[in-house]
Amino acid sequence: MPVSLSAIGAFARTHDPDRFLCALFAPEARREAVFALIALNHELARAREAASNPLAALIRLQWWRDAVEEARSGRPARRHEVAGPLHDAVTDGALDPDALLGLIDAREAETEEGGLATEQDFVTWLRGTAGGWSAVAGRLLGAAPEACEVLRALGAAYGLAGVLRSIPVHAAQGRCLLPADRLAAAGLTAEDAIAAPDSPPVAALVREMAAEGLTALADARRDVPAEAIAAALPAVLARRDLARLARGQATGERGLGDRLAVSWAGLRHRV
């Protein structure tokens, strides 16, 4: 860890400790840009949580689109703790504006009334959000396009684990991000999952989806370049989380075992 952590690094550590730990395995010259990408992802993820309605969430997302476009055009950075470092990363050429806009666009699915209708919608959303973060991070770290698509799949698995872990949290917010068709196949609706997120039918669906995700993760290619290992490391946590969820175990807070697993994978450059 750096002796003196920057403001954006401290923001990343506070709001996304998982990806922050992974970012420590990025080359030092690129680490600040990875921190800025982590911070942007946090701001995008909370756009719907912090908004009182879908329109307000869309306005928040548009604010970030404008910030990216202003950085692209060389206009001054916005006075914001995340927008400033993000602006620097774009103007320095570390982050591609189009890739960032793709991350923003992917978040619009969370603002739609009725949630995600189909499992395909759900997979597309995972690949665009958590998967998109890993792909953009990989590109930032020098991975080739083919490797970035491998990273996208690995990141999507981390996103799935995050959704399944967060069902009670989302329920408390009056939200459900599980696809409607999978809920219906289990005899559930989004309203059921929100009302009773710990009920046996919801728990059974979580176990089922976690097992499927674990299988997909085991089948995924994991040959990513060593310099981009920081973008792949969330998959280490995904594997551990999905295994617990598939067994019906609570994931809870991160423990020493999780941190050691990430560190060992990072040192070996293998996930």
C-alpha cells in the first residue's frame, strides 16, 4: 500500500474496499487512475439508491456523462471529489471516455420501472456494469481487447455475487435486481423478494443462481496478462462468495481469508 494514500485512493478504500484491495496490485503508475475508476463506479452504482425516483437517477447519470464529455473536450474539471481525479485520468489518456460512457449507459437499466425483465437482460446488465468495470480497468492496465472480454466475464461473476449478497439490502431500499422471469419460475415476484428477502423460496433461488454462477466462473478463461491482474482479482472474491451462497451460507463481512486469497492470487498473477 502507498505510504501516503491520495484523496481518491482513500475514497476508493472507504466506498469499495474489495476493488481497492485489488487495485493495490496494479502498476503504481496506473493505480491512481484505477482508484478514479473505482470511485466513478461507486457514484454510478448509488445513482438509483440515492435518488427519490427513476428520473432523478437518470439526471445523476447524465451529470456524469457531462463530466466525462467535458474532460474529453478539455474543459475544466467539475468541483467534485471524484470528478476531478476522473477528469485527470481522462485528460492523461489513462481512461477512454467512450468506455466510461458505456459504464454510465449500463446503469440505466436500474432506473427502469419493473426492474430487469429477463435473465438475458440481467446478464447484459452484469456484463455492462461489474463486467464493464473489469474490462475498462483491464484496458487501462494495458490488456488487449480479447483479454478485456475475458475480464468482462470475470467481472460479471463478481457482479452476480454482489447482487445475491445484497438482496436484503436492496429489499430495505424497496428494490429487487433479480430478473423477473427467474423469480416467476420460482413462484416469486419482485414484491415477494422485497417483502421477505430471507424466505425459503428466495433462499432456494439464491442457492440455485449462485451454483450456476460458480459453474460459469469455473468454465471461464482466466488467462489475463500479468500487468492487468488487478482487473481480474474481483473474480477471486466472486468464487468465494458464490461457493458460500451455493451452500446456503451467509457471506457477511470480509474476513482475513478473503483478503489473503486476493493477495495470494495477486502475487501469483493468477486467478
